[in-house]
Amino acid sequence: MLEFFNYRTIWEYMPLFEEGLRNTFLISIVSLFLALIVGVLACAARLSNWRGLRAVSIAYIESIRSTPLLVQIYFLYFGLPTLGIRIPEIQTGILALMFNSGAYIAEIVRAGITSVPNGQIEAGISSGLSYFQRMRFIILPQAVGVTVPPLLGQAITLVKDSALLSMISVVELTRSGQILTSERFMPAEAFFTVALLYLVIYFFLKYLSGWSQKKLIFRET
């Protein structure tokens, strides 16, 4: 089948695919960094003893997880301008991915923290350790081992979800394929190239995940 592909056209449009690849990386990295901040703050709020703060965190997490990402993107892109708030396409996409992934990261971090047995925390209290000492020496070392793999899995999901930003004309990988298809009507060549580039990104992140599990996770020797 591949012998019928028009490789010359793919090569001609390679600068467009390179731009889409750069934008995908940029959007994904910025969104993931901001999502980590939002997720940690939402997790802290959900574990807080303040009822109002905990209610706000739960409302945010549940509303994001119960609605499709595409709906959230459309709300930010089409809904905010009706309220007088106008944000460029790329920033809109970053905000949507940030809020969406932040809700899932909050639950991942919460699961890691709550996975530490209460007996170990009580032992730290009885030993005279302060809250920050318990977090540093007891909770976080074990929580990191639990949260790193699902966090990297969420990073892979975020990269794939960035394809939905093509619906608001952000020139990322999927949008690059759409442009080639609309100009030359070569969907096979266009989306084969897009899928191949996403595959490269996936294996890179998978390698990073495997490396992190060997280097970053606390294990018994």
C-alpha cells in the first residue's frame, strides 16, 4: 500500500508538520506544567479541613471529569467571548488542557498521599516529627513511587488530547494533516504522517516513563 503514497507531497509539507510538532510539544509541556500546579493545589484543597475549600475543589474535579474535553474547549473558545473575555487560540487550548489534566492529576496525587498507611503517619507523630518532616521522610517518598507512573500516563494522554485543539484552528499535528488534506486531498498521506509523528512522541514518553520508574521511584534493594 505504501508504494502508492505521494512521498514528494509529504516532503513538500514537512515544514508544516514540523511546525505542528513544535506546537504540540510546546502546548503539551506548558499545559502539563500548569496542570501539575493546578492538580497539587486542588489536591491540597480537597484534603483540607476547611469545608468550603474542600467543596470548591470537589466541584472543580467532578465537573471536569464528568464533561468531555471538547465541550470544555468549546466553552472557553466560544463561551468566554460572549462574556467579554477574548483569548487567542493557543492560550485557549493550553487553558483547556491545564484545567482538564489538573483535575485528573489532583486525584492521582491524592491517591498517592492517601495510600500511605495511617500507622506510619501515627508512628511519625509519636516520634515527634513535625508535619513537614512527616511529609518529607514518610509520606512523599512513598507517594512519589505511586504517583509517577500514572502522572506520566496522564502526560501521554494530554499529548494525544492536544489533537482536539485542531477544532479551534490551532496549528498542531492533527491540524497540519487537515491542512494538507484540504489543499491536496491526500488524507492517507496526511494522517499517516500525523500518526507516525504521534507514535514517535508516544515511544519517547514511554521510554521516559520506564527510565523514571528505574531512577526516581524509591525501591527496596
